[in-house]
Amino acid sequence: MLLFAYSLIVFVIQAAQSMPTHIGEMNIQVGKPFILSCDLNNPEGNVIIWKHKKRVLFAGDIRVRHDDRITVIKDKLIIENVKVSDKGIYTCETENNDGVLRTSSTLLNILEPPVAKITQGSHLTVKAGTSLALTCSGYGTPLP
């Protein structure tokens, strides 16, 4: 007679608690520097994670994203010479010694100077007393 014995081990994993997220918004012109402070309460001095959208940029002083324009000094994320591709949500997060995750997010909008373009020829001749209609297009952020 064969007897089988099975044992079942159950692991209960407690998810990290999360504090409400603070969300702000900033507008920066293309080519300007962007400086963002992480204003989280971090009395234990735990590691701060910086993210752009879902991509990790820095974990403490460790560079994860290889972009020399981006640095972290103390609790500040600095991006030199911002590009349109830098737009989006930036988040700093840290977990305290009790396992409570704290996050702070900022939406970065990149402003581009307005540009207007007249789509007519470069030289126009108009007879005095007549009207002229020109077609123009423009772009920029925000739209002109």
C-alpha cells in the first residue's frame, strides 16, 4: 500500500501601503533647464526613486537612464536643455521603514515658441486698391 503525504506552505505577502500622491504641473520652454524638488517627508533618509512616466531615471545616486542632461543633486532632479520628448509625468517615490510608499508627481509641459508660416510665394505683387488673401499656418505649444 502506497501512502502519499503532501504539505502545503502558504506565504502571505503584505503589499506596501501607499500614501496619497501629490500631483503638480509645470510649464518649461524648450532648451531651458528643469529643476524638480522631491518634497516627500523622508526623515529616515531612504532611497528616492525618480521616474519619467514609468521609466526609472535614478535610484538614489545610481543613474539608471543614460542621458547626460539628467542629474540628481540631493533631492532635486535636474534636466538641462529640455526637449519636447521630456514632456510627461515625473515622479519621486520613497518607502519609509514601516513599508509605506510615498510618491509625488509633476506633469511637465514643454512649451515651444509659436511659428507662423505664410504658404504663398516669396514675392507677391498687388495692385493698389485691391485686396489680398494669404494662407497662414502656425504651430507651437500651446498652439498659437
